[in-house]
Amino acid sequence: MQLADKLMVLADAAKYDASCASSGAPRRSSRGRSGLGATNGTGICHSFTPDGRCISLLKVLLTNFCLYDCQYCINRRSSSVPRARFLPEEVVTLTLDFYRRNLISGLFLSSGIIRSADYTMEQLVQVARLLRETHEFRGYIHLKTIPDADPGLIALAGRYADRLSVNVELPTEAGLGRLAPEKDGRSIRQAMRQIHLGGKEAAAETRAPRFAPAGQSTQMIVGADDASDRIILTSAEQLYRGYGLKRVYYSAFSPIPGSPDSVPLQPPPLLREHRLYQADFLMRGYGFEASELLGETHELALDIDPKLGWALRNRDQFPVDLNRAEPRLIARVPGIGVRNAKRLTELRRLRQIRYDDLVRLRCSMDKLKPFVVVQDYRPRTLDGAESSRLHLRLREPSGQLGLW
């Protein structure tokens, strides 16, 4: 098979892995020389597409052959998809060629499991080693970690890669056991723990070699099993706390021709994936807990964003006096984000905040008006019926996915 044909197959096969953002990647030195590549500038978070669109990250699989038969995966052992495999040197050649043509700034490399976990991990590490040591490539490299691989190989991967990721795939052991019985949740978390500890040790020792300086991420598939949003977000919350993850990515399950009966025939609403991302952002950036965002329900509302849903369920905390409230509570007001909460806190040191100040800051006025008090504005108190009508009025029209 020609290299271009392999690229068509393996770039397309990699599109189902969403955990490929590069935030937090540092500059890499090259022993006094400039080297190749950069981790800054263009947000390295896109994947290569066979139709020739300009991209910033070459996102491919080393191979889509796989020993495992995970029921939700298009590349599972029993799938009839076309198969291909790169040699490590071919991935290196493609990466350097695409970089020199100004099409990419880095590499996201994953793989199906071939021969064994150790052999597959050795191949992935070899690509990164050739790029870093032989070609002095200083661009962003994200390697997918094979959970059952030897810890020494994972340690080597952390030396060469900016970010490592281990996909938990499904939020529960029961779901993983039913749809991916060849995978072990304990080995997945053990690999995540090793990456977390490796990063902490490298940060503590000033002379220690860098270890995955952009941290680690993971991915959960949404809608392949019956896990609720509460289970998904609670699992994500535990991963953030236990393993210091930078991001949890959510990927809506996409049925493929020939899917087994063990997985749904229809995909979940894409809006559900979007709501999970919004809720995840609120947990990471605003200090919300999963239980706060869900209340007594098990699923996030699709018609309103999670922040507004929390505010409507907690009317006793509103309206918030923006001239007196703590910045943390101001940031929780629908229509006001963390950045504007900081700006308002700084402004009120100089003078009282007025309604026009919110307009000038481009806050989402339709959302925030029922929830704030400023010097020249106070909303009228709502009874239960009026609160329900407010809920209906603030529902997002189709296609509007705002959060603030």
C-alpha cells in the first residue's frame, strides 16, 4: 500500500479520538539551536483530513489493526474496515514533510493494539524518539498510552511527548466489562497514576528531565452504554481529583455499519455531548461539583445550559449584589464569566457598578437580568409561576449553544 493510501485510512480512523488538544505545552530547547517545530501560535488541536484542508496537527493511528474487539470501536478485531499500518519511520517522514509545508505544528499519534501492549508502545515511543533525537523536532507531540505496557516504556514516552493520554473509554467498570471485556479498568487507572506521579516527580526535581509537561488527558464515549450524565460527570470529577488530568474529553458514540447488537443503533443527541463539555468546564473553571450541576436529576437539561439550570434551581441565592458579592459567586451568575467577574471586582474598587457597565462588558444581558442587583437596577421578585415562565423564556433556540 502506498504511503498516501495509508494516510487516507489511518487519518480517517483517528478521527474518533477527541483527546488531542495541546494547551499547556512548553517551548523546547534544542541545545542552543532552533530545531524544528513549535508548540505555540496556532492552537494545535485539529486533525488531518484527506480532502486537503489546512490543519495544525497531524492526527493519525500507527495502525488500525487491533487485537481487541471493543464493541463500540470501528477498528475492533471483528470490523470489516480497510486496514493499514505505518512503520515508525513513515510517520516521522510524514510529520516532517507536513511541517515543512506549513500544514502542521505537531503530531497526535495513537494506535490499535498489535502483537502486544509492549510492542505497540515500543513503536509509538520509537516515532517520538526519532523525531526528538534524530531530527530535533521541537513541535508538539501527543502520544496515546497503552495501559498494559511496561512502566519503563510509559516513562520513556513521557520524556519525548508533551502530553500523554489513556482513554478510560466508558465511565463504569460494568460498561467496560460488557462492551470491552479485554480491557481492564484497573490497568487503565494504574497507567494514569504512573503518568500523574511522573509529572509530579519531574516538577519537584529541577534537574529531572521533563515528563509530559502538558499533562495527561482522557476520553469517555457518551451513549454507547446506559451511563447517565451523573455517572459520567462524577467519574470525570474523580479523574480530575485523583490523577490531575488536564482535560476529560467526551465523544458521542457514532454507530457504524455492522455494529453489534450490544451497542445502540442510534447516536445520542450531539447536544448532550455539548452539555457535558459545558458542565465539565464549570467544574474545572468555576468550582462547581457534578452534584450541584445535576441537582436531583440524572441527566443534564438539553434546553438550557447547566449554569442557568443551577441558578434556576437555587433561586434562594439570587439576586446577587454585584457591588458586594464575592468574585466566586459573581462568576456563577448566568451571563457572567470568570473574566468579567474579575473585571467587575476591579471596577467596584473605584466606584459602584451600574447597569451600563454590564452592557459595556458584553455580558449576556437576557440571562443575567433576573439574577443581579447593581446601583441602578434591581429585578422584581419572582413567584413560582413567574420563575417557570422565566425558564421557558431563557430556553435556548435551536442552534444556540451559549453558556454565559
